[in-house]
Amino acid sequence: MTTFEVRGRGNQMGVTGTGDASVDNENDGLVPKRKIEIVCIEEELNKIVNSIASNASTGEPGDGKIFITDVLDVVRIRNVEKGQNAVW
């Protein structure tokens, strides 16, 4: 798991900025957010998604989204180990 402090903007309902995003020099209309990346085996996916969704939900706009993508392969640079063994 890796976390990032990021800024972004989507079609968030109920979020108001300091002005027109195109002229907002303070933060360019971007909202502070946190991005979390998790690489897991497929058997753990539903457990992780359900845990995040149930613990992160406030029921209000801006709770975020979970994007699920396939990781085609992993290569550990140090020894060129590949696949699941390179993750652990």
C-alpha cells in the first residue's frame, strides 16, 4: 500500500471553490485529496474493497471512488524477479 497527498477535481456535487477554477490562482480550483494504491492478489480484492468502502464512507459527496485495474506483471529491479514473488 502506498499513499499520496494529491490535488484534484471531479464532478463533485456540493463542493464550492473560491471562484472560477480557471482564474483561482490560490489552488487552480483543485481540492486536496488522498490517493491510496494497493496491489493485492485477486482472492483478497473483495475483502479490501469492502473494508475501504465501509470505513471511508460518510454518505456525503466527496467520499471518493475505488478504481480496480489489473496489474499485468511486476519486476523487482534488484534481482529481476517477476510475478507475485516480486510483490512480497
